[in-house]
Amino acid sequence: MVAKIQTTKQAEVQRIFDALSRAIAQHRLRPGTRLVEAQIVEALKANRNHVQSALQRLALQRIVTIEPNRGALVSQPSAGEARDVFVARRAIERAIVESITPEAMRKHQQRVSSHVSNERKATDSDDRRDIVRELSEFHLMLGDLSGNQVLSEILANLMVRSSLIVSLYQRNDVPSCASDEHEEILSALAQGDRERAVRVMIEHLDELESQLDLSEAPDPEVDLRQALADL
Ligand SMILES: [Zn+2]
């Protein structure tokens, strides 16, 4: 009985964790948003203790920040942390791409082709939320295709943190991934050319990072007259 209660609790905490992660990854909850427990309880029809456990887990993964007396906030990664996340993504996604065999590509052919068509549909539409979801789904799908659960789990965390980073530091409002690079990676993998797939993936991640403005810390002395001129 105790074990059963424990499992139900774990499943509930996971459900809340997943819902909040997804909302953050899809930019529905932006960095710095206050995560009011009572509202989460109501929105997700969840129990308060479970919500607290899920928030603590998100905090351990640096997706949420818990501040004494202020409660939980969606994290606001610093520029330095953003750079570190990209270094980690290059290492993890290289390992993921290197693990994907042509056999795995054949086995998951259905999923890959339905993803490609969903991603095209999303990028043809103007729905930013769909675009963000599908572009990030591509990277998560490769994690699954690698068959390495540990790499997939690390990537899932890095992808949510990347979403926060894009929300904070993207120079302009264009979607961050390019679909043709995604398709090039898939076609190299289908042909068993992992070397090319790795090369394109690294170029792709470099390109994503170059779209961010991680140059400087915020400048409290900024001259507002200058910053607001020509607008
Ligand atoms: Zn991408």
C-alpha cells in the first residue's frame, strides 16, 4: 500500500514537472515569471505537496529558482551560464548523433518522417509556439533515436534551459533553428554518414549561439537617451 501511494506520488510529481517544463520550453512561461503554487494547484488540478516537490525538482535542474520569501520563479540564466549550456549541448548532441545508427534510423522511419512533416507545417505557419515546439522536438527526437537514456535525460534539461536562454538573449524574434539544417542531419544519418551529421550539428549549434547576444552583462549606467534614440 505504502509502495502504491509512493508510486502515485512520483507519477503526479512527474506530471507536474513535465507540464511546467513544457510550458517553459514553449515560452508560455518566460524567465522571471513567478510560479505561484496556488495557481499551479488550480491549473493542473494537483495537490500542493506534489506541486512543491515538482518545483524543488525543477530547481535542482536549474530550470526554476527558489528565492527565500519570494517563492519560485522561472530561472533567468546569466550570459555565462548560457555559454556553458551551449558548450554542454555541443558535447551531448555530438555524442547523441554519433550513437545513431542507420538501423535506428530505419526502425524509427515513421517517427522521423512524421516529425519532418510537422516541422515543415509549423515553420510554414506563423504560430510561434508551434514553431518553437517542433524545432526543439527535433533535438529531443535525436536523443530518443540514440537509444541512450542518460544522454536523452541530460539533453531534455539542456533544451529547457536553452529555451530560457533564447527568451532572454535572442537578438531578434526569428525562430532559432533552421529546418534545412535539421533535414541535412537526418539525411546524413540515414546514409550512415555520422561524421557529416556531427559536423552539421556542431555548425547548427554554433549558429544558434551566434544568434544570441551574450556579449556583456546588463549595463546599469546605460544612457537612456542614446538607447531610445531613433525608435
Ligand atoms: Zn535545431
